[in-house]
Amino acid sequence: MPGQPFPPGLPPAPAPVPRARRLAVPAGVLALVVGAFGYVGTVDPNEPGHYPVCPLLRFTGLYCPGCGGLRSAHAVAHGDIAAALGSNALAVAGYAVFAALWVVWTVRAWRGRPMTLAVRPAVWWAIGAVLLVFSVVRNLPFGSALAP
């Protein structure tokens, strides 16, 4: 039929989402992370009584992969990367991976492309293996440099 803006049977193309709306979620996530690091940077985890003790450490004396993570975040918030690596090197690597993924997410949102992460099961198994090896090594005498 003449006068139709699109072929019959096809739905109209969706209206483009405004850039500010596309950037709202990455900006909100960044605000939450900055707020969390700001809190941990203000309330020192090196002083006892501010945060709960790791249950695994309390009941077994063993360090979990997250032990020292708050002290690491505190050191990052104060710009002391050496102390952060000494508290929990794996957490610092996690902060860097998060930062890189956030930048990719934001750039894709800016350009109007969706952010998709298709992680294969082998990658999840590898991450689990790294966490397990990190946990075991940091609890052995020769791996004491990895202990918080």
C-alpha cells in the first residue's frame, strides 16, 4: 500500500535509546564501587572491630582467597599499590579486571552496542583452579609472601 513507511508485516524499528540512558547503568555501578572503596578507605580494616573476621580464618586458621581483600581495597583507595599487593594480590588483579571490563562496557554503551560476556565453562573452571591454588599456596610456608 502506498503511504506506509515500512513494508507490510514488519514491525517498525525501535527508537534509539538516548545516550544518557545507555550510560546510566555503568555510571551507577561506578558510583557504587567508588562508594564502597570510599567507605573502606575511610573505615580502616587494619583496626580490629570494624569488619567481621573471616569465618574460615577464625575457625581453621587458614586464609581463604578473599582474606586481606578489605586491607587491599583500603590500600588501593589510598594509592598504595605495593601494600595492596601484599594484602591480597589476587584481589588487586580482580580490581584491574573489573576496571577493564567497566571501560569496555562504558565504551560499548556510549556507542549504542550491548555488552555481552559469553564466558565458556573452561574459563570458569580455570578461575576456580586459580582461586584454589592461590588459597593452598598462601597457606603453605613457602607461599607466606601471599598471606595477608
